[in-house]
Amino acid sequence: MEKLVFVFLVFVAVNSFPQTDLCKILEKTPQLELPYTDRIGSGNESMPVSLNNIVWSRLGLDSLEFFIGKEVNSSDQYNSFRYGLVGFQNLADGKLLFIQRNYTNESIHWTVIFKDGSLQDWLLTAYDNAEGFYAVQSLIEDGKITRYIYNLYSDQEKTTEFYRIASDSFEKFVPTDENM
């Protein structure tokens, strides 16, 4: 019986780390006003709250790197990037976090949905690199994100994408008169 209680307590403690970490971080983080334009070089690169590799991993944010084929799994890799939480917005039953990664020749911003202390979904909302042939910026409004993508090597140099912010995901949609 004592073993069972001990295992249960360890399970509860380990599973509460992300929620506790997130609560502590949000105490120091500003709530952003909407609409919010997320773009590299707009002056929003200041990092009010730095995220170290331990907190980054506990919150499950490692998955943000996988979309570009990078797996950040060592202290050296974490130390070469600067991660930070720019701000947040409250959702009905979760949080919308604005996270950024800065590096000498590449900057990435993500908007992330957190619910019940865990990452639900994420969307790249700003990107730029030293080469300058590909860039993303976004307008984040109440319940909606509009992404503007610039790709000099694409047939269509500029594209626009629209996403609804649901309670646990970003849902891409085609705008009509009724839903805009």
C-alpha cells in the first residue's frame, strides 16, 4: 500500500510540473493587447521572460523545433538559441502564449495554445533569416490569426493564410463574407 501511495504521489508531482512552471512564468509575463502584429524586427524582440532549457522541455516546447528538422537535445544547442515568452492572452479555458527564439541569423516566433498545463497546438507566426528570401508575419486578433508569407522562390511570392483560434487548436479556413 505504501508503494502505491508513493508511486501516486510521484505521478502527481511529475505531472504538475508543467502547470506549476507555466503559472510561475505567467506571473512575470505581460498580457498582450489584441490586435497584435507579430513580425521580426518590429521591436517585440525584447524578452520579458527568458525560458531556460529545463522549463522549455518541461512545457513540451521541444516539439516547436521539429517542424524545421531540428532536434534540440543538448545544452550546447539550447545555449546557442535565446528562447523567451513575450506575452500571453487568456482563452476561455486555456492560454495563448507568444514565444520567440532568437539567434544571430534567424528568428522564429510561435503562438502556442496551452490548456490544462500542456501544449495543445502551435503556429509559426513570425520568421526571418539573414538570407531574407522567406519571411512570415502575422496579425493576431480576437479568435483569429492572419499569416502573411513572403517566399521569393515561390510562384506566388506572397500568400495569406487564415486560422481560427479554437480552445485546443488552430483551424485553417478560407475567408468568406460571413466568417470575416
